[in-house]
Amino acid sequence: MLPYLLNTGPDGMQRPLALSHRGFSVDGLENSMTAFEAAVDLGFGYLEIDVRTTRDGAVMVFHDELLDRVCDAVGPLSERTLDELNKIRINGVEPIPTLEAVLTRWPDLKLNIDLKDDASVEPFVQLVERLGAHDRVLVASFSDRRRRRTLNLLSRRVASSAGQVSSALIWLSSPLGLTKRLARLARVDCLQLPVQHAGVTVLTGRFIRRCRAAGLPVHVWTVNDTDAMERLLTLGGGVDGLVSDRADHLAETMQRRGHWPQTA
């Protein structure tokens, strides 16, 4: 198992990963240092975050293409320089952090990083190489092309989840026993899927068992209800990870099951 995915408890057994989605903030300060600090204080060793890159090549932790929804500014992040972004605030309160700031602030924290734009690929690779953060990051993207380009540029293997196309192919072909073969071809170390997509139930007990037999971990996003968390942690033998906006609920669920605090 890759170091990123290794999450063993005191008994040496692998435990489900708990990933705090964009940190934890009930005040809407997503992807901010304050939100990340709150998740770490709850005991999280994994964060799910997003990155985009500025006009002058700084990798920022930010989800949307536009600043409008969460910031006191408008327009594409990609058209701003780092100096310009340093004057902008999330909800008028928190600055937009750089990926480097997050990696260096918590040197043991593991980051599930969704690369949101092509411009992020090369500066992201350069940052991981410079910091030697290969074992601390998982490369994710809805674009399999972007994901594979990133993997090809890195000097060492890092964990990676499937993009949209490879996820669909693995899911559709799972009854044929091709899961392990397709995962290897797609350079996929885990699947990260919703419970449902377009009205179709994606995560069934049978599918999870097939993935488990193939040695392919399954992570689920975005699960905020505690009953749903409990159900997924037992469905088909249990999923291997949960991503949640409600880090408080997820921490409580893991605590009840003896999986807390988290090893990172």
C-alpha cells in the first residue's frame, strides 16, 4: 500500500480514511487556513482540497473558477497575481492560502488534492518535488488527462484517484472481473465516488466487495449525515474512506467505531 493510503491504528490494522472536505467551517470559510486548523484540531490527518493557479504561477487552495461565490472580489482567480490575491478575503475575513503554506504549516498532514485547471499541473509538480511531499499528496482530477500528465511529470510515484472516465469504465466493467486490470492501466490507486450519480446508485455492496477483492480502495464523497456514514462503513464490508463537509460528525462517527484520533 502506498504511504499516503496507509492509516493504521494502534493494533496495526488499517482503518478507514476520514477526509475533511475543504477543511471545517460552519461559517463558510472553506479552503482557508482557519478551516484547516479546525479540522486538524478535531483530529483529522487528511484534508480534501482544491487548487488553482494564479497568473504568475502560484498554486492556490481554491475550488471555484471565479472568486465571486466566496470572496469579496469577482472574476477568475487565474487572472489575478499572487500579490493581488493577497488583498482578497474569503467571506471578507480569511486570505486565500497557497498550497505551499498548507504543506509547510502541517508537515504530517496528508492532502487529497483536486487539480482544477491545466495551469496548475507544472507548478504543482515543482512544489511537490521541491518539498519532497510525494508521500503526503494524492493527485485527483475529474480530468484523467490532467491527472495522468501530472503523474508523468513527477519523479516518484504518488497516490492518485480515478477521473471521470476511468471511474466510469471501472464501475461499468466490474461485473466482468476487470477492476484490477483497468485500475493498473489507468494508474489508479483508489476510487472516489458519490453514492449516487444522475439518479443511479453507484455504491452497492456488490460493487464494494468487487473493489475490495481487487485491492482497490473506495472513498465516498460527500457524506454529511451520520446514519449514512455508519451505513457506508458497513456496506459490502465497508468503504475505505469518507469525505465530509461535517468534519465534526465524521470525527464523532469514527470515534464511536474506535478509529480516532486519526493517524496521518
